[in-house]
Amino acid sequence: MHPCLSCGACCAMFRVAFHWMESDDSTPGGVPTVLTEKLDAHRLVMNGTYSEPVRCTALDADIGHYSRCTIHPNRPSVCRQVDASWEYGTPSPQCDKARLAHGLPVLTPADWPPPKPAVDARPKTAE
Ligand code: SF4
Ligand code: SF4
């Protein structure tokens, strides 16, 4: 299972701010405006991420056990930019900070399965 699906720590750690143009008021299929509040003249924030304790309103999680973003296809660009540590071969400071703050160990390369060998899917032909 992907480690994020049993985590959710970063969605309960950081302010999630983004340009208002990303909202579905402006961009079809964008971030649901109803789940946001105005931060300043140019930015919105996800509800729940600009107050203590931080927890995004779109998060469906028991942190450390189960986690889903309920607007995953429409989540803000900043959410897409947070990689899980070692998913792409390097540590992620935001991931590590969030996991440690929630009492979870940081991810290591061992948390990711090795890539499967390529399978030759070409149809067999008679010799
Ligand atoms: S803190 Fe890391 S492992 Fe947890 S949900 Fe965020 S990116 Fe995934
Ligand atoms: S929008 Fe989704 S990915 Fe972004 S902080 Fe909220 S729950 Fe997490």
C-alpha cells in the first residue's frame, strides 16, 4: 500500500494556500471554493489549515492508520508538490517534518518496493 494511504500527516500540518485562479469559481474542475476561505487579495486557503490545530477540511483520515484526500483529483497545486520521502529517490523535508510531528517515523527507501522487472508482452510467434 502507498505510505500516504496510511498517513495524512502533511494534511494536518501546513497552511495550504494557493492562487484564487485554482478554485472552481474560476477554473472548471478546480479546487471546490466552498472548502476554502480568503487569505488575501490573491490567495485562498483550504478550510482548516489556517487555524490551530491544522487539519484540512478535505482530509478523511485517522492519521497514521488511514488517509484519503476527498478532493484528490481537484486538490490544490501545492498539495501535488509535496512528495512522500523517497518515493522519487530523495527525502522530502515537508513529509519528514509532518510525520515526526505526528509521532510517525520518517519514510526510508525500504518503505518503497523495488521496481518490477519489465515483462515482454509481445505475442509469441511460431518458430
Ligand atoms: S506526510 Fe508524507 S507519507 Fe504522510 S501523507 Fe504526507 S507525503 Fe504522504
Ligand atoms: S486538499 Fe487534500 S491533499 Fe491537500 S491538504 Fe487537503 S486533504 Fe491534503
